[in-house]
Amino acid sequence: MTLLDSVRKKTVAMKEMLGRLELDYCSAVWSRLEDLPARGQSYDIILCRALRLEERYLKPLRLLLRPAGQVLFYKAQDSSDLNPYRPRELCRMELDYGRRVIYTLDRAALNK
């Protein structure tokens, strides 16, 4: 499992938590998605939280996602950015502090 964040302070905190929890199979990387160096890694599942799906993210997501993989989007607000890709809704939660929805797209949908 790889945890990615563009904010160095958050990445440092994640690394500390992973160490304390002794989660040796996890790593934290400080980088933006579009700047992530190609390391030959690919993933079955990529979870994006609070990410607006923009053109600049499509290629990196396709490169990182295995052919049968899924990208999950955790959305708390506007999800109209996903509409052109026709996402499937996996889960909807109506909470006291607002709605949370998890959408999924397969790799083929990112080619549109």
C-alpha cells in the first residue's frame, strides 16, 4: 500500500504513524499525482479523496492502475467532474454534517 500526499507535513505524519503501527507493507510518498516518478508499480485500487478529476490526472491514473483496476473517488461535495466518465456509485452516507459518496471508475473509463 502506498499513501500519497502533496503536503510534506502530512507525509511526515503518515510515515510516523506507519512506523508506530509497524505497517511494514505500507509507505508514504511526498509527491503530486502527476509528478509521481514511474517506479513500475501498478495498483488494483486507487482511492482519491477530495480530488477534482482533471485532464492532468488521467494519464498518471491510467499508468498506475492495473488493467482490471478501479479508481475510487471519495466525494463530500460536488461530483460533477465525474459525470463525463459515468461513474458507478458504491456507497452513499447521509451524515449530520453532510453527504459522503464513494464512486468508482474502471481503467477503460479514464480513456474517454
